[in-house]
Amino acid sequence: MNALRKFAAWLVRGRTAVIGVPYLWLLAFFLFPFLIVFKISVSEMEGVVFKNVLTLTDGVLALTVKLSNYVFITQDDLYFLTYLSSIKYAAITTALCLLIGYPFAYFMARAKATIQPALLMLVMLPFWTSFLLRVYAWKGLLSEHGWVSELLIALRIDHVLLAMGVIPALGKFMNSPFSLVLGMVYTYLPFMILPLYGNLAKLDLRLLEAAADLGATPWVAFWKVTVPLSKAGIIAGAMLVFIPCIGEFVIPELLGGPETLMIGRVVWDEFFSNNDWPMASSVAVVMILLIIVPLAIFNRYQAQAQEQKR
């Protein structure tokens, strides 16, 4: 009884409750769904029914695990090339978001305090509209008579894009790597700007003044002082962009083409076109493991940064 009372008192303590809520959230909305998907991936499927992994027969508990789907993933080049394609487009999108978002976040952090809320609202404004509608709007803008398409043709940018191999023909922007990357950059750019802005806004300007006093030019001070101190914001923004881009389905489906196959579309096809739930679950499990790796790297960096501060 005393042990139960001590355990109950430990649970109701404020610090324990605050720490426990995020863990309960992860347990309920990440671990349990992941275990369900993993269980489906190693189960036999009969029609629309999944066989039990654990069976009890005559007092004997048997564990039946089907690993053929994971073996097939390693043997079929389609899945390997799709994973590589997803990582490639996610990395390109992350790099472009960083190139565009860093100057914008830097400008926001250095702007007058009176206009910073307005600039922040402009960044948040796209979230007021449905994600699906915003992506679908690009189909009209990049179509044959869309005004963005007409502008790119007038500026002869389509010749440059064709030389880069990101569009199939002159004036054809839809269903291409260009339209896919453009849609993902447009969608996920705020996720890069916001953490960068939060990091750059806290930067101590006296460090830049000290660098200038020591003879550093503004460009040297930017690379030697500002960029290293904003590394945490860069990593946070990169993770917020890179991770969802890997499993993206809506944007490749609406704006991509046959050359822009991504793992999200493969999972959808396995689930709903082939009705092969164990195979789709296996692909999803591998995708989750690929996402966990950069998350682990980010958490390790965060832990090292906190230890250095101490």
C-alpha cells in the first residue's frame, strides 16, 4: 500500500505531469499506430482479414512473422529508386527553402520592431487557406495558359529549365520535376523561415559590432558570426522541411509526373490500387525508419549544443 501511495504521489506531482503529457502523446499517436502498421507488415492477409501474429494452439504459443515483404523491398529496384528519388527531391526542396528563407528571415529579424508583426503575418498568411486549394491553384498557374507559365515563357526561362532537364519540353511546366519542387518549396517555405527568424531575432548584435571593431567586413562577420550562431535554426528548419517532404503525397500527385515518383505515391498505390496492405505497411515502416535517422541526428546535435552551453 505504501508503495502504491508513493507511486500515486509521484504521478500527481507537477513536474512529472508536465513531462508525462508529451510522452503520453507520443505513445498514443506515434508508437501505437507504428506498432499497428508494423504488425500488418509482418502478417499474412486472407482477403480482407489479417492473420494473427501470435496464436495459441494446444497450450503452445506460436509467433508467425512474415518478412518476405521486406526482402522483396531489398530485391526490387523500384522501391530503392523511389526512396532515393524521395530523398533527392526532399533535399533539393530543403536547400532551396534555406536559400530563399534565410535572407527573408534575416530581413525580418533586422526590420523595425513596428513592422515585424506585419512581416510575420505575411509568412503565416498561406496557412489561412486550405493546403489542398493552394497546391491545386498551381495547376492553373502552371498550365498552358496560366499567367505564371506565360511569364516564364516571356522571360525565356523555359529554355533554361529545359537545358537543366527539369521540364519535358518548352512551355510545358506541369507534371515535371520543376512543378513538383516549386510546389513543395512554396508549401514548406514558412517552416524554414519561422525557426530561422526565431533564432536570428535573439542574436546579440554586440557580437557583430565587436567583429567590426576587429576589422571584419560585414560579409566576413555574417559568415563567421551570424551563420554559426544560427546553426540551430538552420537545422530545425531543415528538419521541418526535409522530413514531411520525404513522405509527401498530395503535391507529387497533383503537380508531379511519371518521372517524379515518390514514396508517398507508392504507399498509396499499394494500399488502394493493389490492395496489398502488408506490402504498403512494409514500405511505410521503412520510410518511417528513414525519417527517424535525421531526427536522431538533430536530437544528438541539440543535446551536444545544450551541454556546451552548460
